[in-house]
Amino acid sequence: ETGVTQTPRHLVMGMTNKKSLKCEQHLGHNAMYWYKQSAKKPLELMFVYSLEERVENNSVPSRFSPECPNSSHLFLHLHTLQPEDSALYLCASSQDWIAGGTDTQYFGPGTRLTVL
Amino acid sequence: AQTVTQSQPEMSVQEAETVTLSCTYDTSENNYYLFWYKQPPSRQMILVIRQEAYKQQNATENRFSVNFQKAAKSFSLKISDSQLGDTAMYFCAFMTLLDAGGTSYGKLTFGQGTILTVHP
């Protein structure tokens, strides 16, 4: 596989469930991002990991818990979500200019999450 | 804080014609980057074009070109010879680079998007 992949592509969960979203990048990048895309709203940055360390948390509720076990994988653990959390969750990755990249972000196809 | 405004919620164009999508932004930064991304109905966000603010020359990628007016904080996208596959939501985005202790990462701010429909 090439680029950035995300699984699952669709997820329906109840408010009491626990689930995880997975992102994998095959580009050799050193930064990874989670975004939330809701209808009629601009993309919202949620979390950023650089060299496997979280460097940005944009006031995201604690029911969203990110994990970056290595530079290629990023997870978003979900628990006790609310219906308003239903959205498209996008993962992205980039390579910083110090390491020879351009900091341009490349996105995965997203996971469509529906919370009942 | 940075803001990005796309004033055209929807646009349409005939196949083979040219269309221009507008974008303005507000920032006090001097070093930044600007992007156009497209998101087709399949929803994969795809990079269209990138512009460094320090470069005066407008970026071009095949049928896609930008008109970057730094003083006016304007960054429009021109699509020439429109094709049916260009039908998508187009997002303008502003990026600043932030330090992460020896590395950097980009912080993107997106506009609301413009839905472009190309008609046969």
C-alpha cells in the first residue's frame, strides 16, 4: 500500500462503546495528525505527533485518546462518545524540512464515524 | 490567529473552460505556506498546489495555477481546461511551521471549502 491508509472506512458505534481508529503512513514521514471534518465546518486539527511525541492537542475532549506507537502508525481511541462527535476523521502525515521534506501534509481517505 | 475565507460556497463550469476559485486569509505572520486541496466525493483529500509566501512567482501544476497577492492576502486557484474529474470540494489552507524540539510540523488552517461542479 502507498500513501496514508485508514481503517475502518466506516464505523457505527453506540455512546457506551469503545472503538479505535487506525492510521498508517507508508511515506517515511515523521509527523502525523488527526483532523475532524464535520458538515458545514472547516477541518479542525485535533492532535499532532512529531517523532512519536504529542506536540499539539487542540482542546479535544478526553473521550478522544490518541496513541502513536511508532512513526508509521497513529491511533485514535474512542470511548463514551456523543452524537455530535459523528464526523469524518482524517489522518495526515508530513516530513519536516530539517529531514529533507517540505512539511506538506498528505491525507488518508478518512473514517466516517456515526455515533448513535 | 489565522483565518481563511472562501467566499464562494459553490461554483460550476463547463468542461474545457476555465474557472477561478477565490481565497483570502488573515495573518500577522510573515513566513507561511498556502495550499489548495481537493476532496472528491470519494473524500480522499488530495494536494493540488502549494505556494511559499517568500516566493513571488506564482505556483503552477499542469492545469492548475495560483494568483498569489501577498499584500492583499489573496490566493486564488485557476483551473484551465476543466475536466469532469475536477468535480470536488476545494479547500484553501494556510500553514505556519511550528518548532517541535529539533523538528518542525505544520499547523494548517482551512477555509470552508468551495464545491466545484464541472458539467459536460
